[in-house]
Amino acid sequence: MPKHLNILCSVAVAALFCGPVAAQTAPSTMAGTEAGAATVVVTINGEEITLGHLIAMRESLPQQYQNLPDEVLFNGLLEQAVQQALLSQSLTGAEPARIGIALSNEHRMLRAGEAINRVLDAGVDAAELRAAYDAKYGETYVGPQEFNAAHILVETLEEAVAVRQMILDGADFAETAKEKSTGPSGPGGGALGWFGEGAMVPAFEEAVMALQPGELSPPVKTRFGFHVIKLNEIRMQPAPALEQVQEELSAELKQMTVDARIAELTESATIDRSGAAALDPAILKQTDLLDPSGEGN
């Protein structure tokens, strides 16, 4: 971010949350009038700041700031707008090219956002959602594997070898875990319950995935010590209920709608990228090109 924008952001934060804010005309004084976006809230040397300006400024704030009390936000944003106007009016000479470029980018981005909003105005209906759910989680759905296992954790390889041999010789796994395991699952017979891929440290997970139900692993070393693992069962995770994945599916459908619209527009557009092809991508780092005259420094 250019240093002047950092300073401006500091001014904005100070206006909202730090130093004293001059008494302002609170929104409640407009109770007898019908306020609109064009309602002028302050005039600085003839430059008008409207209610619409303040509303747009509020919308651009991070969410945690938008949750501040209304009076704090109103007065803070009003003061910020006044300070910005004063600083803006103090600028003399030719306007740096970077300002026009930034405004052009912002304008294009806002129009693109509005176009997306219009594409998505119809929303996602229940039938579309159900069809997407059936396509993804229908009868042919195969969920990821889940494993039910138990383990005995000891400190040394020698102990692990001995414990494993005890089990192979007929000792009960759960009772041996209660007696020998140093892990928190020991009192419960070493039972770990059901877990999916990624839930355990890599070495432990690899050992589990190499077993068949009923098999015992060789000693497995992790940062916790040495494990002897018994795999009890393997199952596939069942499909989630529609309610659990409704938001995810809705977002996917919306993205597909937007992608389809972009593809349609691209197909009918004339796009010439020859100018980009002639450039070294590293040129993006040359921020001085935004203000070749040097007047913005």
C-alpha cells in the first residue's frame, strides 16, 4: 500500500476510535424530515458530503467496526469524511495518474459486483438444491473411510515389542491397555473410537491404513512414544443430511451460475491479449509507472 494511503487509513481509524470527535448533528435530529442518499450532512468549503457517502463508507468497514454503536459510527465517519475532504482540497498541482487508475479499477469492480448480484437475484430454489444434493450424495455416493481402532502407548521400543507379543500370545488387548498404556485412552482399554483421515499423526494413520480389521500393527513410533495398534472396523462415512450441506451446495450452485454467465460473455466478446503477451510479468512491481511525473511522491 502506498505510504499516503497508510497515513489516510490512520486518520480514518483515529477519527472513528481514538481522539475526540467534535459534536455532530445526530441522525435523530432528522426525525421530522425524510432523509435519503442525497441528504447533505456536512459541507466543507462548498463540497457536500451526503448521507449516501456515509452509508457507503460504513459498508466498506471491516465487520467488527460495523458493529459499533450507531452514534459512534455516524460521528466517526462524519469526522473522517471532513478530514478526507480537507486533505483532498489541500492537494495542489496536477492530480497523480494513480488516482484516476485506482478510480477506474474501483468503478469496474463495483459494476462487475452489481452484474453478479443481478445474475444471482433469482436465488437458489429448493428443487435445484435437492437436485444438486442427489447428484453429489445420492445412491452412488461413497464417503471417505473411517476407522475404529485401539492402541497401547508405551515409552520404549522394547516395551512395545513385549506388549505386542503378549497380545499375540493371547492376552486381552483392552485389559493389557488398561495395565500398560501411558496414553489417556489407557483406562478405556485403549479405545480411540471412530476417526477419519487426517485425524491422527501421519505415522499412526499410515499404520492404521495398512491394517485389516482384527490385525495388530508392529510398534509405531510417533512423538508421543511407541504404539501397538489394533484395527477393529472400517466403514465408509454416510452421506450428510441435506441440512448439513445446504449452504455449501447453495454456494456451489451460485458459483456455477456466475461461471456460466462469464463463459457466455467471454464467448461473445472480442478479447485481445496481445498487449499482455508482450510484457514481462515482473513489470507489475514497477509502481513508479503509476506516476511517471513523480508529482505524487
